[in-house]
Amino acid sequence: MDTSDPNIVFNEGGVCHHCLNYAKLRTETPKYNYDQFDAIVARMKERGKKYPYDCVVGISGGTDSSYLLHQLKNVGLRVLAMHYDSGWNTKEAVHNVKVLTEKMGLDLYTFKVDWEEFKAVQMAYLRSGVVDLDVPTDHALHGALYKSAVDKKAPFILTGHNMSTESIMPDTWVFDKLDSKNLMDIYRTYGDVVKLKTFPLQTLKTKFLNYNIRKIEMIFILNYMPYSK
């Protein structure tokens, strides 16, 4: 890291505060305790008895989510692998995800957003000049996971997101990924006339239904098991 983050602070040894905060969080936060993994799995199996699947797992084909998928299979969870396709997928990526899930004997559901819609949102963000250009992808991925859990009837969502590889992100570089009002304001100001019909917008109403009424729970379960990329 360097001073491209205007808030960064270095100690006498040249170590920045992001790394120091991560080390402190990882060693002092009881939330991410490996001993909790078995209890979380047991809770998922118990609640999942009423559903076709125990959980929906976001699978990109990358290291984190692929490793996670193997671990969940090993503990006997009934997994629906959900792959989000925004239109940027390569043939190799599609092939890798297909082979991975077939070899493991898991059901695969691909959530596809209309390419013209997604492209229009991305272009709006590029034109706007905002810092966090990942918002359209992250917002839609989050929405796709919850919509898949609703449609396919699963009470939990698991992802490969984890502290070990993704915990450090300067506040000045990111914005709330799930702020639908901000996303739509940028789109209306800088976007095309393409109507968003398939883009899984996370409105306040949608989030309230998913979190409070349906009580679908998202867990970053890699944080509860030893994981060294």
C-alpha cells in the first residue's frame, strides 16, 4: 500500500494501519473462531430440513469459492451452486464451473443478467467518474444470490468472501454496494435509456423481505475454517 489512500498511516517499521488492524481483528475477534464451524453446519442442516437445499453457494470458479464448495460437500451439506453471469464470462470460465460442479455431483444454477442492461449500468458508472466501479457487479451478485435463494428455496447463502484474502479495503476506495438509490441516481443521470428488467436491484423493500420476513441468512463461512490461499 501507498498514499493513494489519503487516510493511510504507517508505523515506524513502515507497516500501514490496514495490516495492523487486520492482525488485531483476526486475533482478538471471537466471532471468527474455528471452533464455531461445526455448530454453524449443524444449524444449517437443522433449518434446511424444511427446504430442498441447505444453502445456495456463490461459485465463480476461482480459488476461494471452489475450495469452499469442496469443504461444504465434505461435511454433507445439500448445496445448490449458483454462478452469476453478467455477460463477461469467458468460455473457459463457464467450462470450469460446469466441470467442477459435475465432478462433485452438485446442482448448478446460472443466474444470467441481460447483457444490454448490465452494460448500460457499467457505462453509467464509467461516465460518472465515481471511484468504486465494482458497485454494479457487487450489487447484482448480492441480489442474484438472494433471488436464487428465494426461487430455489434455500434458507442460507454462503460465499467465498473471507477476511484472509479480502479484508483490507480503504474506506476512500469504496461505497455502499447495496445502496439502490445511489445506483439508480447514477444510472438515470449518466445511463442509457435501457430499462432494467433483469438487473436484481436491491431496494429497501427487497432487503427487508429477505432479511426480516424470509430470514435468509448470509454467512462468510470461510472465516470459520483454516484457510490459506
